[in-house]
Amino acid sequence: MAALQNDTSAMMDAYKGAINLLKYHQKKNDLKLFTHTKIEQIQEVKDGCELISEHNHLIKCKYVIIATGFEAGQFLPKKVMSLLSTYAIISQPIDKKMIWPHRSLIWETAEPYLYMRTTLDNRLIVGGEDEEFYDPIKRDDLLRNKIKNLERKFKNLYPDIEFITEMAWCGTFSSTEDGLPYMGPWKKGEKKLFALGYGGNGITFSMVAAQVLRNIILGKNEPRLETFGFDRPQK
């Protein structure tokens, strides 16, 4: 068995990162947040966009940025992604001496793929075993078998580490035909902009999307739209 090692990857708590970023701008820039506000309709007008909430409130703005993952489909003219179910397990804390060197993030590029990483309190997270998404009930029904498969795959790689599953979960993510995300307007010049980190690398692509959308709003040239825009060539 062989592997490639590099030092260009990292891990973070995406939830804490997002919350702290919002808190930072609340304090520094007086950012206002309105949670649990469902938008039923978005329409472009002469000087920007108008949004209608589920309680019929009108919101006016110059630009709208939609970054709601696969739920953004309701604001797109057609479907641009497929849904997949993914599974993960986390172990009870283990002796830190048993953890592999450098606490490396491990990714096996098989089909289905397998990934492994560690936590600060010396737990092991193993995930993968993706399936095409049908509905939440069928997805959850597969969880018990997926736990066994992930435990077996881990034991094949690390037979000397006792992995006792303490928690398991499953979720849904989106994938595209070419594996790349979508960002920018559906059509050039529109004020409704999308930041959709499809493809399983949402944290990285969200940063790219932030740069791309900023340049669009500022009227700057953005060559990355050729790669990530909705009108890019497909297979």
C-alpha cells in the first residue's frame, strides 16, 4: 500500500468558523442578521432586487447572494446538481500514542472513498460510503450497515487501533457533473448571485466564491467565471 503526503491541507470547525465570522462583523460593521426568515420570491428590478418573505415582507437591495447549498435550487431555472448521502462515525477517545503520525488528514480515493481525521480529545472520525440520495428515510435506514462497513474498512487499515463507535450520523451534499462548484450570476449582468460550493470542498470553494462575487459587485474583471460560472462547457 502506498500514499502521498503533503502539508497543504488543514481542518477546521466550519460551524464555529462561520458563527465567529458573523459575530466579528456584527461588532465591527454593525452587521444585522435575520434568522428563520424564509424567502419565497426574488425578482430583479431596475436598481437591484426585491425579495418577498413568507410573511409578505418586502426587502430591497442592490444584490442578492444565495449560498444555501442544494436548497438554492428553487431559485435556479434548472437543476445543476445531484444529491448524495454520506455517512460518518466517531470513536470513543483513544490513547493518543495510538494515533497515526502527525494526525494527518487521510483520504482514500477509492469508490466509494474513505476519509479519516482526529479530534482534539483524541477521537477518530471515519467517513464516506456515499450513496445516491433518494429520501431521508431511506438514507437513515442504511446507517446501521454503513457503520459496519466503515468500521471494517478502518480495521483493515489500522488493525492495532481499537475503534469503538460512540456516535454515527449521515447527511446530504450536492455534486455536479464535472465536480466543480457554481458561482456568479445565472446570466451575465444579473443581480442575483450564487455561491454554491458543490463537489464536497465547500470550505475552499466558499472562499473562492467570496472573492469572485466581490469582484463582480465591484465591477472588476473575474476570469475565474470561465471555470466556475453557470455557462462553462460541460462534458
